[in-house]
Amino acid sequence: MNSQQHIAILGSGNIGLSLAKGLVKAGICKPQQITLTRRNVGALSAYAEMGYHTTDNNLKAVRKADYVVLAVLPQQLNKLLDEIRPSIRPEKQLLISVVSGVSCADIRQQLDLNVQVIRAMPNTAIAIGQSMTCIATDNGTPKNINFARSFFETVGVTIQINEELMTSATALCACGIAFFLRSIRAASQGGTEIGFHAHDALKMAAQTAKGAADLLLQLSSHPEQEIDKVTSPSGCTIAGLNEMEHNGFSSAMIKGIKLSAAKAGDLYHKEQ
Ligand SMILES: NC(=O)C1=CN([C@@H]2O[C@H](COP(=O)(O)OP(=O)(O)OC[C@H]3O[C@@H](n4cnc5c(N)ncnc54)[C@H](OP(=O)(O)O)[C@@H]3O)[C@@H](O)[C@H]2O)C=CC1
Ligand SMILES: O=C(O)[C@@H]1CCC=N1
């Protein structure tokens, strides 16, 4: 993005604000280049003080934007699209949607405009530049795809996938961060039960989880390859691991991801 360009983030809630913070933290743009919208604009007052433009007027926000990020809930999208249709300039603007379960075609159909749409599925770690963001489009030009990839690459890791996998990407990556956060919480609760104060147990569990993830990412190894280095014969690790598996540890994660994917696919279409 150059310093003259502007982004409108329509629906500045959990993920919209995480994206805004990540872009500014990464130095991609200044707060002054971002307009944050939400109906309860008063909730954005702290961001206004940081230099972001804030408004409840989506039409005005879109009018001055080069990039329009759709970040409302699926059930809120159609009303938003109907509102901003007059400001959309297909030849000049790129729409980036993070809305789960809504295809590029759904968005164009609702707008009744042949506008380029890129779908992105980030997670909240985008706020600290550590997102796993999946990108997909059905009509994006190579230029816009490259922009989207480089854009989101500044706030984490990106992968381009076929659009039909975006619902699965929602479950594995966007929802997935919550699954891993819960597992860290559970480990810290175990830690407290075996003697650590909650604060220490959480710090220890979080750093241990970070180390596990970094082993895989930095060594390109497989989890079981790394687990085999930990499980000493007749040792305490394999005793704990097997007890967890006897209680459905892996199965619970798999079932949760499958259910999230199924739900993500229904969120928008069941509203129609
Ligand atoms: N949270 C996450 O980790 C991720 C979420 N997503 C997707 O992003 C979208 C948003 O999710 P999330 O951020 O969690 O939800 P939130 O409810 O936190 O954010 C949605 C925001 O949209 C605002 N909003 C609703 N209607 C309008 C409107 N007409 N004009 C302007 N603002 C509006 C709401 O504020 P107000 O009511 O004041 O208008 C709210 O702040 C969803 O589609 C979700 O599937 C995707 C990846 C990750
Ligand atoms: O929970 C949700 O529906 C959204 C999509 C992924 C993360 N949050």
C-alpha cells in the first residue's frame, strides 16, 4: 500500500480491529489511512484518539477507500452490501471479505455489481502479525491476488486455496486459534492442580505450546517425530499422552473442527 491509499474496514469488531492493529503495527499503513466503521461508533472512540478515522457511515467510508474490507457477521452482510452499493467503484476498488461462509459470487450477486472480491480468512493473531490467513477468489486478477497475499503476509503467514475450502479454512485456522488457546488453558489448569500458581502455570503452558509449534514450523518436522523424542520408555510423558488419548484427546479436536466447519458453512445461507 502506498501512503496515499486508504482502507475502509466495515464492521470494526474482533477481527476488523485485529486487522487494523496488525497493519499499523507492521507499518503497512498509518492509522490515518484506515477508516473503521461500526453502528455503535462510540465504541471506537479510543481508536479515533489513536488517529484512525471512525464513523457509522459506511457509504462515506467506502467512497474514499481503495480497499474495502467486509468484516461484519454473515447475518449482517446483506444489509451492509445494500447500504454501500452506491459507493462501490468496481474499476477502482478491491473488496476483501473476511466474512465466513459467504462466497465471492454471493457478494457480487447481492451487490449486483461485477466487482473483484478477494476472500481472506485470518485469525485474531493478525493483531500481532502472527495470523494464518487463507486467501481465495473466483475472479481476482493476478495483480489483486498478489496484493492480497502480500498484504496479509505482512501480518502473518498466507496460503492461497480454492474457494470451496474457505469454510474448512475458517474452522482450522480462524476458529482453530481458539481451540489451541483452550488447550493451553486446560494445560495451565492441570499445572495449577499440580502446584503452580495460575499466572506461572499459564506462562509455562503458553511457552511450551509456542515451543511445540516452533519445532514444527522451524524444523518442518511431524508432531509424532517430535513426540517420539519426548516419550522416554516407561516414562511419564507416554503415560500422560495415552491417558489423554484414552479420554478422546485427538478425537475431540477432530470432531470440534469438523463441527465448526459445518457450522461455518451454514452461517450465511440459512439467513437467506
Ligand atoms: N473473530 C474472528 O476471529 C474472525 C472472524 N471472522 C469473520 O469476521 C466477521 C466478524 O466477526 P467478529 O469480528 O468476530 O464479529 P464482531 O461482532 O466482533 O464484529 C462485527 C462488527 O460489525 C459491526 N457491524 C454490524 N453491522 C454493521 C453495519 N451495518 N455497519 C457497520 N458495522 C456493522 C458490529 O458493530 P455494531 O453492532 O456497533 O455495528 C461489530 O463491531 C464474521 O463474518 C466472522 O465470521 C473471520 C475470521 C476470524
Ligand atoms: O466464530 C465465528 O463464527 C468466527 C469465524 C471464525 C472465528 N470467528
